[in-house]
Amino acid sequence: MMNGAQQRQMMNAVDLLLDARRTNQPIADLPVDLRPETLEEAYFVQDKLSWAYEAVGGWKIGAATADATPMFAPMPAAWISCSGCEMRGRTHRYRGLEAEISFLMGEDLPPRKTPYSREEVLGAVASCHPAIEVLETAFVDPMQVAKLSMIADLQIHGGFVYGEAVPDWQHIDFSQEHVTLAVDGSVRVERTGSNTSGDLLRLLPFLANEGAERTGGLRRGDWITTGSWTGCTLASAGAVADVTFSTAGKVNLRFGAEGSELPD
């Protein structure tokens, strides 16, 4: 349990990350005395940082390997868009792209003492969608910072774009699903069965059960995106990104050109 001094330190970290994101003046890393030392501290920073963007529209969750414990972060509702959107604004600096599979919740799953079964959680899903997670960051290079600093920075989340619902998604063999990620018509990544969590559907029960104390439970209308299939691909201003899954559909977005920023 964090004490008052730890919470004050982490709130200072929140202020630094938020200022770097909002001003588009990235930092090398958090100062050593403000870096989270535990996952609890990193999640504290995430949650407070997300409050600055108001409502949470869902959660990103993933695992580094098939056996790893998943990690998750809030996705601000204001950063969620449908396929074909243009990502405008000066805060799109890093422009990382990840192809993902996402789910829209159709029923509430409030916290309860008895864990939800996998079948209950998947039964509460309204639909499955292809998605692009846009990565943005307060850091000059998020791959060069302390791991918990990166996790604290919303796990470098910066946007979520979803495609059309996939019919009969329950019968997709995700271990055999093929994906391509193209930028400006050129295929940059092409892989099969490449979600790092192994069985990506295991992530949803984890979020509904182990994650409930933090999330307050899953709610109808929440989006859940389940980790990258393609690693991080960087794009430039004005670029068009297209993701195509062999069964799970297509999704695309465009970044605004330089000088197309929205007014503050």
C-alpha cells in the first residue's frame, strides 16, 4: 500500500508526463526519484494520468509471452475512433502503429467474489473487431526508458481505431490468423498467429477478475484491445495505415499532415 509521500511523488510524475504529452515536448525519462519502483506505483500514475482526459472508454491489455501475467492500461474515450478517421493534432508525434484484435462489451461484469468463468466473460462480449492501437508517449524514445516509466505513461497508449464487427468471431482460430500492416500502400509487417499473449482470449477473463479491483468491473460499451500482432511500426505525418486480418477484417486510419493541427 502506498503511503502519502509515495503518492505525492507519483503525482509529480503524473504532472511531468501530462505536461510532456500536452506540450509535445518529450522528456528523456522521469527523474530517478519520481520513477515508479513497483507496478502498483506505475498503475497509480496511469490512472491519475487518464483522469486528465476524463472518461475511460476501455482497456488495453496484453502479455509479453503465453505464460506472462497480463498488464493493462486505461484508454481515454476521447481517443477512440472508427476506421477511416484522421488522427489530427500536434500530440501525434511518435505515431506508433500496432495491429490488434479488440472486443466490445455488451453486458456489465461488476466485481464479485466468485470469479467469472471464461465462458461467462466471452458470453458478455457484444462483438469482435480488427483494430489499430496508436502509440504516443511523453518520452523521446519510450524503448530507452525504465520499464516502469513506460508502463506509467499509459503503456504509451495514444489512440484506438476499430473496424467493423467480425461475424462468427467465436470460430476464428487466432493461432492461424494472418495479418498485414501497410503504410502508404507498402506492407511493413506480415505475420501469422503472432499475438504475444498466446491465447489472446485469456486476457478478457483476467481483466474481468484480477483487474476488477482497479477497473471497478467491465461495463457495457467498454472496448478491450488485446495486444499487438505486429510490434510497433512508426509512421510519418500524412501517412495512411491499413491493417488486414485474413478473417477478422480490415481497419485503416490517416495521420494529419504537418500543419493540420487542431486549435488548442
